[in-house]
Amino acid sequence: MLIEYYPINTQLHKLDVRTKLFGFLAITIIAFIFLSPVINFFLVLISLLMLIWAKAPIKRLNLVIKPLIPIFIIMLVITGFTYSPSAFESEFNRNILFYLLPDMGAPFTVGGFQLGLTLVMRILTMVLASSVITFTTQIEDILQLFKKMKMPYQLAFVITTGIRFIPTMQKKAEMIQEAQITRGAEIGTGGMIKRIKSFIPILIPMIVNSLRMSDNLAVAMLNRGFGAMKTSTDLEEIKMTTKDYVISIIIMIILVSAIWARNKNVGVL
Amino acid sequence: MNNRPELERGSVFGDVEKFRYADSTADTLTNIKINIKKGEIIGVMGRTGSGKTSLLMLLNGLIPHFYEGEFKGNVISNTMNTQRYRVQTLSRFIGMVLQDAETQIFSLTVDKDVAFGPSNLAFDRDKIRNAVTFSLEAVGLKGYESRMTTGLSGGEKQRVAIAGVLAMEPEILVLDEPTSELDPKGKLEIYELLNKLRQKRDVTIIISGHDSEEMLHYVDRLMVMENGKIVWEGKPEKLFTDITLTKNLGICPPEITEIGKLLSNGDKETLYLTVSECVADLTKKLKLSSTPIDNKATNYNSNSPIIIETNNLCYSYDKKSSVLKNINIKIHMGEFVALIGKNGAGKTTFSKHLNGLLRPTNGKIFINGRDAFNINTAELSKTVGYVFQNPDHQIFAASVKEEIEYGLKAYGFDEEEREKRVKNVLRFVGMENYEERHPFSLGKGERQKLAVSSILAMTPQILVIDEPTTGQDWEGALKMMSLLKELHAKGHTIITITHNMRLAADYADRVIVFADGQVVLDDAPANIFKQTDILNKYFITPPQSVLVAQNLKPFGIMDNLLTVNELVENIKSKLN
Ligand SMILES: Nc1ncnc2c1ncn2[C@@H]1O[C@H](COP(=O)(O)OP(=O)(O)OP(=O)(O)O)[C@@H](O)[C@H]1O
Ligand SMILES: [Mg+2]
């Protein structure tokens, strides 16, 4: 839901949902087995390039990433201090950049800092790669996949309403904000703290509203025959094409070689 | 005919002694008897809060399955006892268009949304595609297939909601106020469509709403509700020719039957059901006038200073197509302006520019002589109060008082002043002692008043109200309009959007017609409404009294008359 699906026809939009999910899985595994920030930086780069390739409105990511920046900084600081030099295999990483306390207390290690960078990049990779999926895949395709996986009806219902509920809530939040602005509230201006503060008055009505809204949503869905039959028709069948198989095989090869490389101690700190 | 009529497909039988919502203290429905045959068109009318929606929800099992409570009785829809089948199973045969269009739209694009129902019913793909095409065309949304559902106007959303149910090809079609946000021609087209569905597929139709004129022509039978009971049932012409009864039931009689009634003298009743009937009858009675007069209405007052001026204002939501094209409007202080036009013509988009919720992509807008581009909405809202199209879009607080206080707090009024203003504004709209009520416990009409109050409390000089009477009953609509009139008399400038031509004619002193993002007509109401042919092109039907006056022009009837009373007076003076 980071970037909502938008119907355009790029190569990524055309790929099968399974190929894309497999790719996402692969990039996640690779991100988590390597500790090196360089490798993780490439993963961020690849995800970003894919987003650009999919013609996604990248600026919107600011909304997600900006609030994360303080967290990133805290992560970098904490990892820098918590890992003692002995935790690292390479000499370079055992280097100490500076001490926080006198008498060599609380050393800040190069390795710790690099580890922090890796963690930050992992998060970025997750955000970007999942955005690729949400921007290029329709909810209907994902639901169809669930159905193919023989997910029980009740579970599918919960997931479907959940998925459909998020944009409804988003829209509601926007409306409340607009309503407040028209009554003299200054929202979306000023510094970070002010912005967060101005968001609080929306939160309460949102929570109150969400119960009512989820009820209404359920009524409306039943009313449109959701769950009336054992099966439902999918307008477009999800289908693996030759391209999907080729790409999946390539992803597989990359994944296997990554795991192999990891076993040869590539990309450790 | 079956000897057990409830076993005939497409019929509805109900005998409900009572229904009470779980959290309610009074019965919502009492002693409801329903007997609807296959292929009938039934209209359900009555004041807001009289139980129309609850009645309709009996028919597809939403009551008692989803809305639990005390339920005593039985409803048999399409031979199925609603208590024994799930709502989703019933939905295969009984389609229901819910009152709130927005909650019924799930998918990202229009065609997917309309396909949602039929795919749940496992229609095969070709059938779904055909159903989607047919339904969209039927509701006037051809060409909207791949539009995003989030970028639709209020009326367009309502049309999508109708199409979504149509596509499920129900045998019984239930519609809860489906035309409340439609433009006049769109409304007529929906009734036409229902008529066709009945003729071609023998669909049973039950429709609620406040459209007296259309109900008169299209429904076979009317049910009028009051306090949870069906208090009147019968042919619509029977009800509407009894003006007193109609008004007592809180229903607006069609202008044409009212004209007939007012022209009757004592013993001889004149009954008109259509404009042409009325014109034919009066043509016989009136003498041709040698000098048909062309009455140009006096132009709207335009001496006072200009407070809103737009200069080639253009707007587009997505850089591709422009929704507003070179709008040039000057609004003077103290005017009462009605904006009218087809759904999606750009009325709401335009009005959102007046307080800066939207900023022109091109061109300029001046408020009180200042270029509004550099003034933020919070600042502008001190001068321009904006009430949204749907009150539920703007109500968010947990109590009436909090809701009204929100803006006052933002402006930094102290507690004493806030208290005073809340009290004053609630008295003004007739909602004293409502302070502590939760907004969602209020009826739609009251919520609409609350939405207006929350803006009024800040005493803006200019008041912009988007469709203030949508979904309100006749009395509610009149109350809202007289409220605006009172504000107008106090010196406020009023700009209101409406699809109710009668209200526009009766209350506004200037009407601006939008079509396809442009201003196509801008004049005093009398001058606007007499241009029948042009208006038709812009999806607007003038009030019936105007049409009658138009047709009687050769007989010396003035054609700048707007209200029923003015017209009747004029006709009477010629008859003698
Ligand atoms: N948020 C949006 N994004 C994209 N397009 C939009 C958006 N809102 C409205 N539109 C489109 O702009 C046009 C004008 O919409 P607008 O809401 O101004 O119409 P309106 O005249 O108020 O109609 P109605 O009588 O149905 O309320 C419509 O074609 C509509 O589909
Ligand atoms: Mg509108």
C-alpha cells in the first residue's frame, strides 16, 4: 500500500504476480544473508531502478521514508556503539572511529557503523521492493493467487476486506484533514513536530469511524454477492508466460549463487 | 397464477409485526404488510427517518441478518424466506442499491467495480463483460470504463453504484434513494431505465426517493411511510392530486398537480398529471393574446462590489484532461447564486477553488480583490465558508458541540465566546439542546444542518454550500433553503450548488450553468429557465411551472414566472 496500484502497461505490470512475489522473496533473502553495506546498497539501487522502470511516482515514497530518517540515524548510532571490535572478522572493521567516553569508553567501530548502514539499506530495500509489487499488481491478482492456493473462504474474506479497507481509511483521513483545513486548521505546514501534532486530531475520529466503516463495507460486500457462490469468476486469469518462466529461472540462479557466495564468506563484515 | 402467490418468482411478500434495532429504544418498523407482484414498480416515499431504508433492507435480508435486533415476522422474497437464506445468497436474486454510494465502491477502476458483483455470482467472463458494458451505458457512464473510482464526482459515484447492482441481473431490484445526487436528466433516465427493465425482463422494482414528478409517471403503486408504518398505499396519481394529504405526509407534490389544484374553483376540480395535459386544457380556456410579451427579467443586482472574481481559471486533476476551462465569473457582494449543471460538469471542482482547497492550474482567482493563490486555506476560510457535498465528509467530532467548536478553537476564540457562538448557531438552525449528541446519531437532515452550523459559527462573509438539500425530504429542503435565505438577508453572499431546479428557481437571484467544465449560461433564474431547448442540451429540465408558462406565452402568460403561485395568479387573471 506504499504506492497504490496504477493501471499502466509497463513490462513489470505485465509480469505474473507469482514471478514478482518470487523476485521479492529472492531480494529479501539476499538482503538478509549479506551483511555488507555495498551489496545491500546494490539491492536498494536495483529496487529503485525497477520502480523507475515501472514509472511509479517515486516522490510519494518521501511520505514513507522521511519519517523513517530519525530511526535510521538512531540505528546507525546504536549499532556503531554496541558492537565491540572483536565482533568483526576483518581488520578494517575492527578499527575504532572515536570514543564517546574518556579512557577508551564506548568505542564507535567501523564495523558497527557498516552494520548500521546495512540495516538501513535492508529497510529501504523492503520499502522499495514492496512498492514495486503494490504499484504494479492489482489486488484482484493477489486474491486470485490466494484462491488458487485454496485459502479458506473466511480467511479470504478477512484479507479482502482488510485490503479494501486501507484505501477507504486513507480517503477518510484525507477528508477529515480537508474538513479541518476548511475550518481554519493549519495542517501540513510547519516542522515535523507540528505536522505530527496536527495529525493527532485525525486519529481519534478515524478510530471511531473505522468500526462504522468496516460494518458498512461488510454490508456492501455481502450485498454485491461476495461469498454467494463456492467460486467466483476472475476477469483475467493470472498466467505464467514464457517470459515469467525465464525471469523466474534467472532469479533462481541469482539466488542460488548468492547463497553459494555467502557460504564462501563473501559479504561478511 | 399460482394459488400460493408467494411462491411466484419475482414476488415479495412480507408480514412484519415489528423490528427494532438492537441499540434503539423504539420500534423502527411496525405492522408492515408487503404484497408485491412480479414486474411491478413500487415507489417508497416519506420523510427522512420514517423507515424507508429499514423497509427496503427487509427485502434482501440485511434485516434481520446483518442489522440484528428484535424481529417478528416473515418476509418472502422471490419465494425465499429471508430468514432462512444468507444475504449473499439472496443477493443472487434481489439486488439492492444502498443509499450511500461511496461505501459500495470497492475497486480501483469503474469497470472492475461494476464487474465485482457478477464475478462473485460466478457468471462466465463473456457474460460479465456484456453486463458491465450494458450497465455502464444504462446509467450514462459509457466511456468511463477505465476511470479511477476515486476521481469521480458525487453523481458519477451514484451512477457507478447503480450499475454495479444492475450488472448482477437481479430479478428483484431494490433502490434506496438512487437519484439523490443526479442531474435532472440523469434522474429521468434512471426511471426510464427501470421502466425498460420491467418491460423487457419483467424485473420487479422497488425504489425509494423524493422524486414526486418521476414517481407520478413511472411507479405503479406508492407506499408512504411515517414513523415506521406504511400509512398510505395506492396509485401515485391518487395521492398527488390530493395536495393537502401529500403535504401532510411531508411530500412535495409535483408542481403540475399543484397548478391543477390551485386552478380548480370550488365544485370543478382540474386534474393535471403532465405538462402537456395542463397546456392542452388551458389552451382551450385561454384566449389568444394579440400581443405576446417577451418579458426579460430584471438582471440580478450587480451594483455592489465584486468579492469573487476568476480570470480564465483552469483546473485539471491529472495534467491530461482539464476539468475546468477558462472560467470567468464575477460574484458581487450579497448575491444568492445557484450553480447548476450535469453530473461531472465541474461544479464541485470550481467551488473548491473559492476557499483554496484546490488551486487553479492556470488563471487566477481573486477574493476580495486579493489574489488567492498566495493565501492558504486556513486564512481564506475566514472569509469563505465551505460546506462539503456530503455532510459525512466533513463531520468528524464526537459531539455536536465539539464539531462546531473546532473552527472556533482554530481561530483562537476564548471559551466564553465559543459557548455563545455554539448556542447561537444551534438556535439559528433549530437544533437547541443537541450539544452533547453524537453526530452519527443524528438523521441525515440534521447532520447536514450540523455541517452548515460548524461553518456558520465562524461567520464567514461568503458561504459556499455544495448540494445542501441532497437526500433531504421536502420539508428539510425548504428549511435549509429558508435558512440560507435568512443568512442572505443578513448580508451574506450565498453560493450554492443544487440539482433541484425548483429550489434554484425559487431562491436564487442568479443562476450559473456549468457544462463540461465551462460556464455556458449566467443570468437571472427567469432568464435562464426559459431557454428550455438549450438547457436540455446541458441535461437540465426547468421546473414544470416554467414549462407551462413557456407553452402559454401566445396567450399572454408571462414567461418570466418562476413559482407555482406566480404562474397560477397570472393564469387566473387571464381567465377572467
Ligand atoms: N479527485 C479527482 N481526480 C480526478 N478527477 C476528478 C476528481 N474529482 C472529480 N473529478 C472529475 O472532474 C469532473 C468534475 O467533477 P466535479 O466533482 O467537479 O463535478 P460536479 O459538477 O460537482 O458533479 P456532481 O453534480 O456529480 O457533484 C468529473 O468528470 C470528475 O470525474
Ligand atoms: Mg459535485
